Amino acid sequence: MAGTGPDAKLQAVQIRTGISDGLSTEVISGLDEGAQVVTSVVLPDLPGMGASNPFGGGGFPRRR
């Protein structure tokens, strides 16, 4: 993130990852220790826009 406070901007950075257990992943390089990172974003449901799930909100169709 570049800056702090209400004028802060998100900034994409390239990182190198190490081992992962599927829940936590080691970051080997690309971030300074203590850096703030965004790992997900939750968008509000907006009228007429359907669910905020980027994958369609309905999940996988059930087989019968």
C-alpha cells in the first residue's frame, strides 16, 4: 500500500512465495516485514447487481 490514511492507494507488488499449507503461505521476498497487505475484498450487495460473489453467487449446480 502506498501511504496511509484516507488517501492511501493500493499498489500491486511481485512477491516470491515459499512453503504453503493451503491456509498460510511463506513470503520469501517482495514485502518488507510489517507491510500491510490486502488478501481479499468484500463488496456490498447492490440493488439490481445480484450477489457480490465474483463466481456468480450460485455455486456449482447440483446433479440429480
